[in-house]
Amino acid sequence: MSEINFDDFLKVDVRVGIVLRAEPYPEARKPAIKLWIDFGDEIGEKKTSAQITAHYQPETLVGRQVMAVVNFPPRQIGKFMSEVLVLGMPDENGEVVLVGPDKNVPIGGRLH
């Protein structure tokens, strides 16, 4: 793995947001959930698609704080435009477990 310097790290804008809405995305190639996430006044509401169906149901995600990269360019995921990349870690089977703060924090806060 190649090393990066601190300035490279600062280019990646990771923020905390709260899931406002979540819906199944059955049209996706792999099972996924559509998320609408509020990142506060500075960034606003952004949407994404995430392959998180192994551990999450849409109704359990609303109100949850999640971490996401907010400064990637939008990416077309099937018929859905994804605006942020929600972060997660693989479990023992390689399924995504979402990353978020262990206590509620103000939305829009930047990882540092």
C-alpha cells in the first residue's frame, strides 16, 4: 500500500449526516438501498445507493447517523444518481457494516 501525505488526506471530505429516507433499490445489479442523507446547512441533502442489504432494512436506517465522502463527483448507479459515498467496513463474510459516530454529533461535522 502506498503512503499518502496529510494534504492528500485533507482532500477527502468525510462528513456525518443523518438518514432522512431509505428505500429498496430492486433495479440495482446487486441488492442495494437508496438513501437520502442530510449533511446540514453547508452541504444539504444528498442521495446515494449502498449495497448494505445483508445487515440493514430501509426502515431501520431512518434517523441513523452515517459517515460519507461528500466531495466525489456524482456517479450513475443504474437509473439512480449517487451523490455521496457512504462508508462501511466488511464483516467476516465481506458484507458492509456502516461506519458512524458512536454518539450523536451535529450533522455536517467533518472527520478529522
